[in-house]
Amino acid sequence: MRTTAGFEVADELPVASVRLVGVLPHLDRPFEYAVTPATAAAGPGMRVRVRFSGKDTEGIVLGRHDAPTTDRALAPLHRLVSEDVVVPPAMMRVCEEVAERCAGTVGDVLRLALPPRHARAEKADRAAEEKEREEARLAEGPAEQGPAEQDSTERVAAEPDALSEPSETEQDPAEAAPTPRPGDRYPGLAALLSRAGSPEGPVPRATLTLDAADTWTTVAADAIGDLEPAQGALVIAPDQRDVARLSRVLTERGIAHEILAGTEGPEKRYRTFRRILRGATRVVLGNRSAAFAPVRNLALAICWDEADDLLEEPRAPYPHTRTVLQCRSAEERCALLFLSASDSVTLRALSDLGYLARLEPVPAPVTSVRPHIVAMDEYLREREGASGRSRIPQEAMRVIRRGLERGPVLVQVPRSGYVPAIACTFCRTRAQCPHCAAPLSLAGRNGPLHCRVCGRREDAYRCPECDRTQVRAMVIGSTRTAEELHRAFPDTALKVAGGAHGALEDDAVPDRAIIVATPGAEPAPAGRYAACLLLDADALLGRAAFDADVEAVRRWRGAISLVRSADDGGEVLVVGTSTLPAIRDLVAHRSSFFLDRVLEDRHELDLPPFSRVAEITGDREACRTFLETVELPDGTDVFGPVDLEGPDAAGRARAVVRLEPSRSRELAAALRAGVAARSARKARGALRVRLDPPDVF
């Protein structure tokens, strides 16, 4: 074995195969290094530092060997960072699979999976680990009892005291019956949990759309509680507030767990990571970054609200949390469960293919599983007269008034701010800033037009299409809505959540108050809302995206899930065009008509999930050259490149490629090879490749 000069080599297994973290795409492969006596303890999954291209680079040891596979002289392992196995072999295979699916590099996936090492946190946790071992050794109990003492103890245990309380078998059978749980309404859930962690047979994977009366935190907590004591569970939620809600439920039930969140400081996060790594806890909660948490004996992985865009990773190679959990389920054979309040297009497609099982509830009265939902149809509008065509009709005021008699009322509006979007009164052209092309808005009742991006004040605005100066509101924000409701209900407490007002904690909701919130910012009070008003439904459906209708339904159902059932007086009013399929889907109970229509339309248009799509963006010349040199599979549709629009898009272009899903591996491999070849040539210009981006159309 040839090595560079100046160091000694370990006697046993002197060659280490190392995967480098964060290197260029064409260098994303294992490299061999010589093991020195100082780094002889290095083993698979441990962090090391090596010299690569003149720089000190982090790497993960893949294995140790007797001889190298190359004739080149081997450089030494510079330093063993820690003897902790931070990337077990199964996790390394998961990272490789994620990189292959997303056309990225393993080094970039490892950078997402591993938190930065914190020496002080590692030292403190090692001391805590040693203390726990010592306490466990002392708590093992006294020496074994002799035969006579053991016989006496067994006899006392077998003969209870006559003065003791009656046993449970003597109690009333009705009192001893277990209380029904929300999860018991879904029979397939028990079957999934019974096979969780099983080494034989197919891996159980399912999707469960909850009724509005069932809270996801309760169902998830029940599922975790039904696991064996040695089995691990991982729960991923898009928002930190969702994680905190589940944490409170688990704490009340006495289930030990850890929260691995990106919002924690580096020291606390690494100490939590190491506790999970050494198996100090079997239940882990977290956001997108916790999908790689090294849970011991992982038997169940739960993902709440898979369609939330917060679960899209914004860093290369841009994997969705769903993809990471799918790879872990296949590699670690853990049960996979997707919980949601609304059907997802992707999950529905996976269930139609047989990859996921759909868990349906047992039949129950509609009034017991969801609130009373009404859409503002033509009958209600005509009955009210002129006010029926207003933004907040009298029927909405009556719903709020009735709800305030029983508890808090939720009012959901699409946007924050006062008047976040305005348009010309005559031609309806959207008003844009002449300097940066961002939308102009109003900050108050008598405030001037201003740009929220560059801060420009526009006192003499003229429509570029018709040259008129009058403007009207396209969307009314949460601040303006709160102002209007405060005038109608001056003696009622009113709070605004979302946007510049920030988040509103769940326990900060007064008993009888009006909460105006934007989608996703709604607080969840313990007693739920007595009523809910979904305002400006047409504006949310009019968003410039091909999935605007599906996303609107998801946002609405998220708000409806916070309202009491109809048996408890809960009611919901949707103010919008009642004949639209998305709004009709809210009124119907567990109807699949809307999603069937969406899937049918996407199939005809060859849109995801019926096609695998990739987006290439970057400098105009780099994008064009990449499409000319990359060897795409036969039958790949290429759209573009086209120049991007906007103040920061000068010289940048975008292209979209599309292929049938059955050949998605070929497309990912071709794009991955193209990026690596471009990196090896040191091609000029910036370029980004994303597979299945959420905003591609």
C-alpha cells in the first residue's frame, strides 16, 4: 500500500473508505484514506476530517479494508472527530436512495441529515449517559432472595389483604369498559399497528383522512401508545406549533419523547440528536429536518399534513419529507402513516397504485363527526336582498352572533394586511409598482398606495392599460376585516393571527372572542371554536397556481377541523360561489367527486402526479447548454428555456422537462449525470435542477 510521506499506518485494516460531505457533484463518490494510529478507532458511520483539494473537509467513514483499490498514494485520515456512529449503515443507504431519487449528491443529503457537531453538548451528554448507567446499576435492587424468603414473598403476593379495596374484577363491568378512542373509529389503523416493525411480510403503509371531530394529536398519541415498549416512533409535522400540540398530549399521557427542531440552538439540538442516537428515548417529534432522526428500532413513522409546503426542503437536492419517509420505510421496514384533514392528490395517486392503503372510518352520524357546513348559495343571497351580495352578508353576522353565545368564533381570510392587492376599477388590471413590478397595496383606510417590496410611495398612479386613476380592492386583508368586525361587534374581544400580527398561542384565545386569521395561522383552543366563517373563498381559489383549488380545500378543511361537531353546536359558513366544485366538496361529507375530477383533469393534461417533472433554472446560456449536452431518456418532453421575468431575473432562464412516472428513475439518473458532467467541465454560470417542484406550473 502506497501512502504519502510523514505518518505511520495502523496495523489492522489500514484503509478507510470515506464519503465526503458537501463536495462538488462529480466528486460524489467514496474516497480511500490511510488510517493512522491516532485514528485507529475510526469505524463505519463515524465523523472524520480529511484533507481534500487542499481543504479540511468533513467525511463519514463507510468501512475499513485490508488493502486499497487504487494504485495512488493514500493521504491519512486527518482527525477522528468523534467515536459516535452518527450515520448507521441503514441511514447511509437511505441518504443514497434520497440522492438518487432527487438527482442530487449523497454529500448534500448528509448535510441535511446531520446537525453540526457541538463539542460541549457532546461532552455534557456523555457525562449524562455515564450518570444514567450508574443510576441504573444502583437501581438493579438487592441480591437475589433465598428460597424461603422467595416462597414467603410469592405467598404474600398471592393472598391479598382482606382489608384491601375490591379488585377490578369485582367492579361494575360498565365501569371497567375502556373508553372509546378516536382512532378506534378507523379499524385499519389497528391492523397497521399490529404489523408495525414486523420483520416479515409486506411493510404496512397507509393514508388516513380524519373526520373534523377527530384531532390528529389524539390519534397519533393513541398509535404511539399502542406500540411495544422497545419500538420507536417518529412523527413529522410541518409547523412547530403542531409539534408542541402533540408534545403536550404525550406529556399528559406520560409518554417520554424528544423534540428535534431546527429552531433550537446548535448546542441543544446536538444534545437532543445524541440522546436519540444512543437510544435514550424511543419517540421523536419534529419538523422537516427531523425526518432523518436516527430513532432506534423505528417501527412507526407518522407524517401530518403531507401537502403542506413547509415539508418541501429548500436546500439541495430539495427532497420532500414524504420522499425521505418512504425511503426509511423501505430500508428500515417501519410502518408509514400519513394523517391529514383533507385528501392529498399525491397520496390519493399512491393509494390508487396500491402503495398506500386508505383507512376509512366506521359509519357514524354526520352531525357527530363534523360541524354543520353551509355555503352562501343563491337562495340565501336572494333572501337577504342587496346585503346578500356584500363581502360579509347578514347571514355571516348571524353565524358569528350565534357562535359568540357558545364560545370563540374563527374568521379565516386569504391574506394578511389591510388591502394587499388592488386593481384598476375600469379594466381590472392589477396595480403594480413601476419601479420593481411588485403589487401595490394600501396600509390603512386613508393611506396612499405603496409598494411592499421597495417601499416606493405612489401618489399619482395611472393604469398602464387604460390610463385611469381609480382603483379598487382585489383582496381584503385580515387587518381590514378585523376593523369591520370590530365596528359590528364593539364589545367583543377581537384578535388577529398571522402576517405582521404574528402567531397567536392556543391558550391565548378568549372564551368568547372573534379570531381573524390567515390560512395556517389559526390557533387551536382546547374547547374548539363554536363557529367558523370562511371569507373571500373565490379569492383563495383564484390564486395563480395549477393546484389552487386543492390547496384552498386543504386550507379550509384545516380550519373546519378546529370547529366543534354539529351535535355540540358547531357551524361553518363559506362565503363564495357555492356552485364551484371546491366549495361543494366542503359541504358534501367524505365525497371523492372533487378529487376524482382533479385527477381526471390532470391525467388529460399530463400534469403531476401522472408525469415526472423537473425544472432547470439558471443563467440563460448555462440552461441552454445543459439541455443540449444532457442525455435525456427517449420520449422526454422539453419545454423552454424561456427567459424569467422580474427585477432580479435579468439574464436568467427556465426550462421544464417531463417524462412518464414509470421512467422517473431514468430521468433522475440522466439529470444527475448531466449535473456531474457540467461540474467536471467547470462550466460557467449558475444552474439549479429540481425534481417535482411544487410551483412548476
